[in-house]
Amino acid sequence: MHIGPIHLDTPFILAPLAGYTDLPFRLLCRQHGAGCVTSEMISCHGLTYQQEKTLTMLAGAPEERPVAIQLFGAEPAVMGRAAAIVSTYPIDIIDINMGCPVNKVIKKGAGSALMKAPGLAGEIIRQVVANTGRPVTVKIRSGWNHERINAPEFAQMAEEAGAQAITVHARTWSDGFGGQVDWGVIAAVKQAVAIPVIGNGDIRSYAEAQQMMATTGCDAVMIGRAALGAPWVFQPEPPTVTMALRVQTLCRHLALVDQFLPADRLLGHIKNIACRYFKGASGGAAIRNHLFAAPTFAALCERVLECGDQTQEAFDPQ
């Protein structure tokens, strides 16, 4: 699998997830077999205004590459300037978000709203391409609603504007994150363009990802929510999900958090991440309550160790 000159060892990609695909999680997913990882979506205005919080989202590490940075915005010139800024960092791909359904993004004319404005979307793509030497990809939805399924035509426009791959979340804006994913739209996009097509939407396992590729002809699959608390989803041989696996993987995740993030300042968010590892586990509710009650990051780590009778060596970030 190639996106422009960028080689992916496997065609299974970590999707951008706001609040989750930070550097520690991206590193963890790469270690578990993701062929490429994607940042949280980053505001073009935050970059051009040099906002400190936005710039920290560009933090990276060589071990996570290849990595895509996802930008969102609705102003072509600003998106171009943001692409130029991002291109000064050691990244591999710039992805443009044209699929986010969240109201605060839609109100700004960005995300899925661009599915209704292909002319503007094309100018955004051209400006980003003109301001970077990295391959540019675009993430879209099936359309605005079920009366306006325009992903194949939109993908053709994106290819003509210079995009080197297209990701299709096979839901409309009106579906949000519910409703049925329509693999037929992914297949139609694959028939419409010559660039690689990446399928996305409700893939919960490596086997399902392979099935999507076989059924639709797409070149790769993007996995998002299914990786939360289960980064082993990218592994070709799915492990038996034991308490030991949950605890060992979470320990590794927390070690990376401690290495790269201000852990105590983000304690509430980190607790939320930790609790996802015990979804479906026997006694999971009691474990989650115990973890949420931890007063500090160090206490959280101790409580995680108690869950699996682990040792402090489990937190070795190496």
C-alpha cells in the first residue's frame, strides 16, 4: 500500500479521533500493527494563530511514522498557510477533514458541510497541495444525507484537485455515528477514481477489515473507535482478550502517557482512556469505578497494577 511515495507496511490505518489519537495512542497502535496513524483533527486557524495548545498537537516521534496530520477548516488560503506550517514538521501525509459531522465544525462550513460545497472543497485541496511537498489525502462521508449521496463525484473532484488518496466514511452527515454503513458507496468511489481508496465505518476487527477490502475493492481500511481500549485490533492474529492482556497493554499506554504528556494535568481524560480497556471484562464496572476514584496519576497506575497482579516493570516505556 502506497499513498504517493509513502509506503505502508499494512493497509490498516488508525483513524483520527478527537481527544484520543494523541502521540501515546498513535505509538501504541503502531506497535500493534497499524500501517499508518492519524492525528486528532487540528484547526487551521489554531495553527496560523500559533496557538500553543494547537501546536502541541503536532508533537511526534520517529517511531510513529508514517503519520498523517489531519487539518480542518473552510477557508482555502488559511488551510494553505496551515499546510505550510505543518510541512515544517517531520510528518508524512496531510489529511483534510471533509467528513466530521459535529455541529461546531459544521457551523464553520468545515467537515461534512464541505460535501455540499464541492467547488470550495476543491479550492481548499488545491491550496493545501500547493503549500506542501507531502501527499495530501481527503476524508469524506457518503454525502450530506441519503437524498444527496455524492461521494463518487466528490472523490473525482478531489483527485483532480491533487489528492493522492481518499477515505470514505460510508455514512452521511445526517447519520452521524449511527445508522448502517453502506459499503456500496465505498465500492462506487473505488470505481470512480484511480487513487487509493480507504474504507471506513464500524470496522471492529482485522477480519472485518479484510472483508471490507474484498467486498468493496478498497485499498486500505481505517479503524477508529474499535481501537479505543483495544489497540490489538490491528493484529492479523487476534489475541485472546484476557485480564492480563488488558492490564499489560494499558500499562504500556500509561507509560507512554507519562513519557509524553502532562499526566496529572490530564488525569480526568486519562481515566476515561484507562476505563475503556475494561469494556466487556468480568467485573468491569467495579474496576472502572475504582480507577475513576484515583486521586493522582500515580495512584491510577497502582490501581491498574492491582487489576492484573502486575509489577512496576509493566510500565517500562521501552
